[in-house]
Amino acid sequence: MSWSSYSQGTCISNLGKIFAQLPLKESPRWLASKGRIAEGIANLAHLRREPYDSPTVLLEFAEIEAAIREEREARKGLGLREAFFGKGNLIRFVIAFVIFLLQQWSGQNSVSYYAPQIFTSVSLLHSFYSVFCLRVKSFRLGTLGRPILSWLLESTAS
């Protein structure tokens, strides 16, 4: 399996997702944030399957508008500088950056990329099957490995 067939498969599935979203209505919250109140109420009424002037629809839309107003007031005066250097955000940014850096140094990306080619070159597995096995292994390690590791650490600590 070459890189081009993988890319083509990804493009086809993404085009399918794009076409599947075309008949969807826009979010009432997004419409309210853009000032398109009538469309927002109509879409909310459609989602709730109630009439346009239903008290529950109007009450819910009023709550949406109030939440948007509160968020705008809370974000007043905030910019990109506060996103990185605001209270508590600098340490979060550093932690995320270090995690990314260590993930790249661990070599997992190179293992994921080259393992199917290695498996095929030693005639161990067919390339598609090797990719499938590698993905299943990564999923199992991620979902099962963490609880098992934490259990081992807890049991050895006591």
C-alpha cells in the first residue's frame, strides 16, 4: 500500500463528509452570535420540532443570547497575549509543548510509518494487514496500557 492510495482514500472519505454536511442546518448558537436572530429561532424550532413561536423555543433562545452576552463581556480586552501569558496559561502551554516534543523524540511516528514496510520486506505480513495490526496494537496500548500501568504503579507503591 503506497502513500498515494492512502491519500486518495483520505480525500474520498473527507469529500463524503463534506457532502453529508450540506443538508444540515446551521447552529442556532452560531446564528445568534452573528445577529441572525430570526434564522436562529427557526433552526432551533426545527431542531426541537416545535412551532416557531413556542414558549420553550423562545425561552431557550433567550438563554442562548444571554450566554453569548456573558461570554462577550468576559472576553472583553483579552487578546492573543493573554492566551499564552495569562494567569495559569503559560504553564499549560509549556506542558503541552513538552509533551509534543517528547512524543516526537519517542519515535512512535517513525514506527507507525516504517513498520508496514519492514513487515512487508521480511515477508511477515501483507502490507494492509500489517497496517491494521499496527493500528490495533497502538489502540490497545493506549486504552489498555494506561490502566494496567497505573494499577501496577499503585500496587507496587503500597
